[in-house]
Amino acid sequence: MNRILILAPAVVAVACSVAAQPPAPGAPAPVPLFSDGVIKSFTPADNPITDAKAKLGDMIFDEKRISTDNAIACNTCHSPRNGFTTHTETSRGVGDQLGKRNAPSILNAMFYKSMFWDGRAETLEEQATLPILNPIEMGQKDPTDVVAKLAAIPEFVEAFQQVFGHPVNWADMGKALAAFERTRLSTEAPFDRYLHGDEKALNASQRRGWALFTGKARCGTCHTYDAALPLFGDNRFHNTGAAAQKQDYNQLAARAARTAAAGSQAEKDKLALETDFSELGRFLTTQKKEDIGAFKTPFLRDVLLTGPYMHDGSLETLWDVVGFFNKGGERNPFLDAEMKPLGLSENEVDDLVNFLGALTSDRFGDLRAAELDRQRTAFLYRRAVQHQTANRGR
Ligand code: HEC
Ligand code: HEC
């Protein structure tokens, strides 16, 4: 298992080195997935996207000096080279502190109705400044310190003046970051070409996978397909039992159901990222019993490149994810009513994974096949080791 884990990142680094906008060598030119009209309708009127603003947002996104120890930028955890994620289970911030959650991709995040796995922030603007003040992410104590740091860097002074017409300030940092994030979007994938009438864009296994996705495997009940916004998410929260894989989850849930949790945004952020209460998910925000252990349904575009999966990075490959849903998730008192054992055969699991691969943008070209191979090898290797260990134990 260790051997695979050591080998795996090397392949990923190659596979995902083009995860930013430029296409892979030999890959077709990227075709936009969303019309300008759709993008505009999801952009707040008081923060229109301009090239200069998105460029400033990009500069801030890449700037390590906004963290307290000048070592962590947004892109440390949301690396463009890795599909705007990190291929680690959960992420590390200042002083090498390890958080409780897996860093999601920021690709298409503008289309979420709320941000974070538990939706505790409403908008990209509101979300953007939270990591800077989080003690284990970027570690700053006070917005004025951050503003003072940027205001001492001439290129930021100039860019803020040009974009906003005044000196560096906190709220505009959030606006520029959000504008940049609204330019990071998935592009056309084989699945889209298939829907546009190109039968050959999907192979037979991927076509069977699509039928299973909306049929027997019931994925589409939560990862809804909407032709106007084809992202495969319902913008809602569900308890799939991913959190219940943790040993002390039931105890935690029982305790939470009796006591109400935190108040302020900063307190919620702390609970979610630094404590075992992280596993309570949406409950931290709503304090409704039915939200215990519920997390946001993630969009599935480019999902091949964003592993490990789930809010805690607990599932390494797409085979593990489909296997998890196949057994009906993890039983617990708050399990979503839609979670049921599916009875999928091994071939059907393969078909579903192959279909998920077809949701990954054409700009990644042949590298998609390499990542699928890496995941298959990692999964089969781990399963073989587990069988061997189980046999030895007899
Ligand atoms: C130390 C690693 C780390 C740093 C630094 C970091 N993030 Fe994140 N980011 C995460 C994690 C982990 C989550 C998920 C947390 C959660 O859901 O509770 C997240 C969530 C997000 C989301 C929500 C996406 C979604 O699907 O809901 C956005 C947007 C985002 N980060 C943008 C940023 C920006 C902008 C910065 C820089 C100001 C930044 N992040 C810095 C780790 C990091
Ligand atoms: C009851 C709603 C529901 C159903 C049904 C469902 N999902 Fe999910 N899915 C979710 C939620 C919620 C998460 C995040 C859970 C978490 O992190 O704790 C998730 C996570 C995932 C992820 C991980 C994505 C990432 O970025 O980490 C993949 C892949 C996925 N689902 C695919 C599928 C497939 C394939 C099926 C059908 C076999 C399916 N889902 C069925 C709600 C659902």
C-alpha cells in the first residue's frame, strides 16, 4: 500500500500539470461549457467580472505573503496544477498544521448556492477572506495586518487603484478573489459531445455507466443532471454516512443532538476545520438534527482529477467511492433515505467509474486515461493486499 501511495503522487503531478486553463499537448482547444449569460446570472451585480479584477484576484490567490508566515497561498491548497485541489486527504496550513477537511476544487464553485462542504459561507466573496483568518490555514489575526502587508507591495497598490479606484482594502480583496474564481470553470468533456450527438464520444462502457448513473445506481437523485447547468449536483446536503466511518461518530452525533453548537462564523470555521465536530457537517450551521453528518453534494465535473474524495478525503479512488455507494453508504441514525444498497456487479462499478471519467474536460487530453489507470492500479493493489492480510489472519 505504501509503495502505491509513494508512486501515486508522481503520476498525479504529471497527469494534472495542465489542470489550469491551457490544454494538454495534443488535446483539442477548450470549448466553454457555460454561456456568458449563465455566468452573468450567477455573478452578483455589485461585483462584475473584469479582466483586470480577475487578474488581481489571481495575484492574491498566488500570494504567500497574505499568510502569517509568508508560506501559504490559496494555491498551496488549491493548486491549479492539481485541478485546484491538493492530492492529500485533508490540507495543511501555516506551521504545518493539519485540518480536518479535504480541499475541494474551486473550478465551478461559483455555481454552488453556498460554500464549503457544510455550506457555512453564502457566497464566494464571503468565503474568500475566511481562510486568511483561520488559525490553521493562513493564520492571520486581524484583517488590518493583511491589508498593511499588501499595501506595502507596489504592484498590489497599483492594481487595487486601477481596479477599484482606491487603496488596498479587505472587502475588495474578497471581491477580486471571487471574480478570479468565477473565471475558473470546467470546459467541454466527452459526455457533452455525446449529448450533442457525437455517439462515439463515449465508449460502450461509459454509455452503460450513464444509464446506470440515472437508473439502477440512483446517483442522479443527488447528483442531478440539469441541461441548463450540467454540473451533477443538487446544491443540497445529504448524510451518505461518509462521516459515520469515524469511530466516535455515533457518540458525537448523540451529543450534538442534545446540545446546540457554535454561533459566530469564526467559531463555526474553527469547529469545522480543527475539531472532531467537523463530522457533524451541515448541523454546525443549521443546528437541525436531520443535518447531522450531512455534507454538500459535490459537483462531478473534472472529478477524475480531484481525489482523494469526500469531505475528509477518506476515499482514495473513484472505485472506492462507487463501492461506498454500492454498499448503501455507512449506516447511521441520520443516513439519507436515498442511500440504499445497489447490488452493482464489478463490471457495473467499472462502467460507472468510466462514465465519471467522461465528465472530465477535453483539455486534459490523454492524461485522463493515465489518471484512470493510476486509480485502478492503486485500488486493485490495495484490495490484493487486504485479501492477503485477511487470508493470513485465518
Ligand atoms: C490550508 C489549506 C487551504 C488554504 C490556504 C485555502 N483553502 Fe480554500 N479550502 C480548503 C479546505 C480544506 C476547504 C474545505 C473546508 C470546509 O468545507 O470546511 C476549502 C474550501 C474553499 C472553497 C469552497 C469551495 C466549495 O466547494 O464549497 C473556496 C471557494 C476556497 N476554499 C477558496 C480559497 C481561497 C480564495 C483561499 C485563499 C484566500 C483559500 N481557499 C485558501 C483549504 C484551503
Ligand atoms: C443521497 C445523495 C447521494 C447519492 C444517491 C449519491 N451521492 Fe455522491 N455524494 C453525495 C454527497 C453528499 C457527497 C459528499 C459526501 C461527503 O463528503 O461526506 C458525495 C460525494 C461523491 C463523490 C466525491 C466527489 C468529491 O469531489 O469528493 C463522488 C465521485 C460521487 N459522490 C459519485 C456518486 C456516484 C457515482 C453515485 C451513484 C453510485 C452517487 N455519488 C450517489 C450525495 C450523493
